[in-house]
Amino acid sequence: MQEIMRIFSTTIFILIAHFTFGQAEIFTAIGNSDAQTLSQSFANDIEICIGTDQDFYSKAGAVKKLDAFFSKVKPKDSKFKHKGSNKDKTSEYSVGSMNTESGTYRVFIYYEGSKVSGIHFNKA
């Protein structure tokens, strides 16, 4: 029984560490204006919301949308702040900030499994 608990605990720790590491990479890519690296974490279709401009995109379309946005606001850095999940624990999200030449944005990233299903940028 102790062996099963040890294996279970180790597995949970690895999954949490992997998810947190993935979030850090995503926020680093945002801070570096690197939509291509960011897209490696995308689901097949992803919701991009910039202020009130909201739509669903393919991975390639999302890269174009984010490249245009990053070119306009010129990110300086991005920071991961915290993560959470919905009440049913069926989806997860992370929250952070992005400092740009045109101001600060709150960044919300929504996950389905290990893939990013949505990114929202709201001017702070």
C-alpha cells in the first residue's frame, strides 16, 4: 500500500511540475513577442480576445493575430501570477500580466488538458 501511495504522489508531483513549467514557458513567450513558440501549446482552434475583439482562430491564424498585436503594443515582459480551475475541475486557467510600451495588460490563459484553448488580453 505504501508503494502505491509513493507512486501516486510522485506522479501527481510530476504532473503539477510539468503544468507549472508549461505556464512559465507560455508567459516567457508572450513577454518575448514569440507567437510561434506560443503556438506550440495551442489547441487546434483557439480563442483570442484582445479587449473587445474576440474570435476563434486556427493555429496559423492565431500566430498572425498575435504577431500583429505584439507588433502594435511591443511587449517588454510578461509574468505568471497564479493558476486555478473551474468549480468542476474540468478546465484550468492561469493569470498573469504583460508590460508593453503602450501600458500593462492582464493576461488570462485557458487550458483544455495540456493545450491552450484561449488567451485574453485586457488593458489594466
